[in-house]
Amino acid sequence: MQKFPKVFTLMGAILALAFCLASCKANVDDDPTVTPQKTAGSISYATTSVEKTTADEAFINELTTTGDGTVSYASSKTDVAEVNTKTGLVTIKGAGETTITATVADSESYTYAVKTASYTLTITQAVTYIGSKAPTEAKAVGDIVFNDGSSTPYSEDLTLTNDEKNAAIAVIFYVGTDCSNDSTSRTLGVGLAQNQSGLAWCLGSANAYNVNITTIQESDKDGSDNLEQIEAFDGVDDTATEANYPAFYFAKNYASQTGSNVSGTDYADGWYLPAKAELQKIYDILSTVNKGLAVCGGTKFDTSASGLYWSSSQRAFSAKLAYRLDFDLEAWTSTMTTYSKDYSSNYVCAVRAFN
């Protein structure tokens, strides 16, 4: 029998093995019951909780994926937020809470053990204000204050709608410590309504008419408690009788005055007859104050010879005299007839402190 060299025998074995492997691979590829091996993919949101307001713009919460699986998006409450099913762009629809879910499908090359990722979206109602400055934002001289606490700076080209005029309540005339008895900074505004028919500081029959009340004289810069100081000064109180102190009660009852716009609001209380120092601050920027009042549809300070305004300050050298300011001449009246507390032709404004 003829013998073949060993090298030929080894070569034959290698060829046979190669044939077998090729045949097996072909069988696997051709066999539909055998699943080809895929790469593991992943899907996740870096942020699983998002907070927005109803005023916020549409947004996308970044989704991290590996692999090429197709992703689709859904919102659990479409009345709160809608989501683009392909891009994940969320559009806010209303206040509430919804769950935004991303779902990925397996592809030819990738498989996903976890096929969904989600985040909670909480939408709160946006707070809108009448003015351009929120109630918590510091107010400045010249600002127009509205009954929601917001404000808008006065400017020469400023106009207000009728609704805004009906909501306007004051013009800020001072910010600082000059009108404080304890160096506290105060923000003061003057109301839109005035009495320009004339009121007495007090009646001749009132207890304070012929009493030199030292606690409310010129050194007292803050008039917010002057009526209470009159009450407490000598133990004889008649300030609860409104008719005895007309000018004071115009300010105290300011919410009931036509055009005040504060009735039923958080700013119905706290109005008072200004002290001499406070009234002077109004005059110091009278042009700005009057322009602001005009924009709001309020009553401007009278700068004619009739423009005499009561302060709540007692004149030191005479029990029967109180300070008033002449908005025409910028003069503090100095004669008994024109300073007498029972003089009933002086005008009255009301002021208030603001945050």
C-alpha cells in the first residue's frame, strides 16, 4: 500500500476543519431560531425631577442613551404638559404634576434590559404682577405703586391702561432715614386721593386744640403715630371721636376716600397725616410726584395760592398752632389765623410706608 507523507495528512485535516466551521456558521446564519449576539444599551435622565412655572418656555430635559434604539416620549398628563414624541421637547400647558417617560426599542445591534426612563415635572402657576417690579423688589422715588404691591418707575413716556389706573394707589416720594425717629430707612408713598375742600386739624372744642403737644413737634419726623401721641399726651382722650380731628381722620379712613383704590386690599390700613418732615419731602420732588399722580389719574397737589396742606406736627411756641405747607410759596405759615388748628380751609393728603 502506498503511504502519503505526514504533511499531506495534516493539510487534509486542516481543510476538513475549515470546511466544517464554514458549514456550521452558514447553518447558524441561516437558522432563524438562533438569535445573533447584541450589544447592551442604556437609557437614563440625569435629572429625575424638574420644576417649572406656567410662564416658562418649552424645554428639553437631556436624555442619555447608548446604542441606536429608537426613542419615543410620552406625558402622563397632557393638560399639564405635552411632549413631542420624537424629540422630547416639552410644552407647558398648566399647573400640576406629570411624568415624562422616554421608551427605547431594541435595534438590530443593541438590546436594552431597561427600556424606559422618566422624570417628574411639577408646574406651578406663574405669579404675574401689574407693575414691572415685583412686590419684593425695592421701590424707588418716583415709582408708582399698585394694589398688588408691585410698582413701575415713572418716566416721561409712561402711560397706564384704565385697569392699571384703577389699581394704582401711591407715588413713592421718599426713601431714606430723614423721616425716621430711630434712623430706620423708610419708603414713603403719597396717596392718589386728597381733600381739597378744606378740613380743620382739629375742632376748637377738641382737647388738643389748646394743648402744646411736645411729642409731635418738629423733632418728630415720623407722623404715623401722631394721632396716638395726641391721645396719650395728657391722659384726656377725645381722639376716638372722628369729628374732633377731621384732617387726621381723612388719612386714617383713607380707604373710604373716593379714588384711593385701596379699599379691600392689603393697603387699606396704615395711612396717616404726614409730619412736617414728610410733607416737606413731597414738596422737594413735587414735579415728579405731580407727574406720577397725573399718570395714575390721581389728584395733583395744588400749586396755586389755595395749595395749603396740613401736617400733623404741632408748632412749638403756641398750643393752638400746627404746621402747614404752602405748595405755592413753599412757606410754613407763621400767623395765628393761618396756623390755627381749627382753620378749616387747609387741604389734606395721606401718606403710607411701603416695603
